[in-house]
Amino acid sequence: MAYASLAGRGAVAGPRALLGRMLLHRAAKPLLFVLCLLPLAWLVYGAALDRLGANPAEALIRSLGDWTLRLLCLTLAVTPLRLTLALPALARFRRMLGVYTFVYAALHLLSYAWFDMGWDWAEIARDVLKRPFILVGMFGFVLLLMLAATSFNRAIRWLGARRWQRRHRSVYLIAGLAILHFFWMRAGKNDFSEVAVYAFILAALLMSRLWLRRGSR
């Protein structure tokens, strides 16, 4: 029985150790960098060849928003996966995913300001105050900007690890605002299927994070 138990643990540890080595490989980060760029490259390609449908501006804005949510989910999934799978090497990808979340959010906002509003700042201000889902999205972006501005090592040293961690827990508030922004945006068309999927994923990630924190005490 003892031998069988050890053999079982060895079978599990083998693939985990292999995956850990792959995550630590020097090509892992450049690969992730390229993978995160691919959706943007595809959108640029589609826009250049007029393949984004009848309303390319709307398709571009919404696609960038969708990828912001997807990358936010991936960023929040790093810690639960790292702890659950005992793969500390996953932590080295969290910052890059967070930065890319900000990049796609910034492009989402810039596309709205350019294609929807034509850089008319007065009209943008009126639109933000008139439509709650845009106001919520702007607030979430400001919080995301604050996190991106303190994502580098010098900021961590300046703030101190504990203060930095407290500040970066606001990512869960950002996730909630992103879901509310998405919900209100889809309310006009009464289409909440995708909203429900993202809300479930983010709620599951938040609950798993709370559960893991509780279990570590």
C-alpha cells in the first residue's frame, strides 16, 4: 500500500515537475508576450482588410473590451492555479497578463474616443455622464491605470510589499466594475448570456481566492 501511494504521488509529480520546468524556460515569457499580442494583430488585420463586418468600429471596440475581460480573468486565475496546482512558476506571468489587461482596456477606451466620438472631448464628457455603463467603465479604467502605474519593481519598493498588495487587491473591484459595465452595455439588447459566463468565472475565481486564503491561516 505504501509503495502504491508513493508511486501515485510520483506519477502526479512527474507531469507537474515537467510543467514547472516548462514555465521556467526562458522562452516561456516571450511566448506569452506573442500570444497576448495575437488578438490585437488579428483585429488590426481584419480592420486593414475590411473584414470586421458591417460596423467595423463597433466590432473593434467590443472585441477589445472582450479581450480585456478575458485577460482580466486569466490574471485573476494565476494565484488560485498556482496554489492549487503547487506551481510557483506561474507567478512570473501574472504581471505581464495584468499589463496586457491594461493595454487592451486602454485600446478599448481609445477606440471609443476615436471611432465613436471623433476625439470630441466635450461630447465624450457628456456621454460619460449620460450613460452609466460608460461612467462605470471609466472608473474601472482609472483604477486599472493606478495598478499599471505601480506594477514595476521600483513602485513595489517605494510602496512596500504590504501596501502594494493591499492596493492591488482592488483588481477585484475592477473586475466587478467590468462586469457591471458589460451588463449595462448589453441591457439595451437584452442579451446577458456572455455577461453571465464572465460573471460566473470571476465569481468562481474570487471565491477560490478567499477559500485558499482562509485555508492558509
